Amino acid sequence: MSNSQSKQLATYDDYDYDYDNGLTHDKLVAYFEEFEYATSNSVMTCYVLYDHCDKEYYICGKRAATCAVVYSETHPEYDVNEYNDFKFFCKSPKDMISMLKLIMNVSCNDVNMTMYNYKDIFINDDGVDLDYIDYNTLQYSNVSQKEIISYENARFNEDIAKTMLRMLKKMRY
């Protein structure tokens, strides 16, 4: 995975799989979800992974359609109930924290900060090989049985987020 286009592609060359002996590849994934203070509605969800080959972080996420009524009146040609997902890459955990704080209103909204273990991240729960990893892939596989830790309905804690990012980088299966 050497360029931004290929980063989301599943490349088995990066991982040692030994299915005959029951060995798999687990991958830690950090999940951040922002809740609007006034309504407790989820307004932003994103996943953060670490690419050990290129030594950089990968974030993908999606904003919820919180202002759908107003937008549908001004732009009826768009499907206001669905926002596009995003994907970005960065080298430093400090920059990733800055991105998280920028895209979420952490000064007044609560967040969930969760760490998941995705077993065989390039194979979905139905046993189908994945061509790439994106927001929809991670969201589809997001189940509580994969949860390792979770800080729910709390203020964004930069120290906990830094620790989570450090674990993404340092912990290997």
C-alpha cells in the first residue's frame, strides 16, 4: 500500500495469513462518534486505523444529515439524508487528534471513543474477501462483540484519544 489510492485496497501481501493452521490477522480500529448536545443524535462517526507499511494513520467517516429539513428546502435536487463518506491519511497522531477535534464539536458535544478488534479485517463477517476498506465496510462490521474498550457519552479526552492512537500503532497481532 504505497499511495493514497491503494491505501484502501486490500493487499494480502502486507499480512501473513495461515488459514490452514487457524491463524488470522487481527486489527485494532478506533471509533469516534459525536452526539449533538441538544438532541443526543449521532452527528459524526469515524474510524481510525494505522497502516504499518506506510507508517501513517487512515481516517474514514461520515457526517449525519442533521440539517436535512433546511437543506431539502433550499436544494431539493440532493438526497439530504445521506452525506458522502470521507477518507484521509496523516503521519502524526498529533495531526489525527487535530483532525478529530476539527470535524467534531468536542467543546460542547459528547463523544463515544471505542476500540474494536477486527478479526481478518480484509474478510467480512460472511467470509467474503473485501476489495477495499472504507467507511461502509467498517460500519457494516461494527458489532459490540468486537469491542475492547469504550468511553461512552463523555467529553472528548485528548489523552485517551492519544493512547488509542498509540495502541493502533504499537499493537500488532
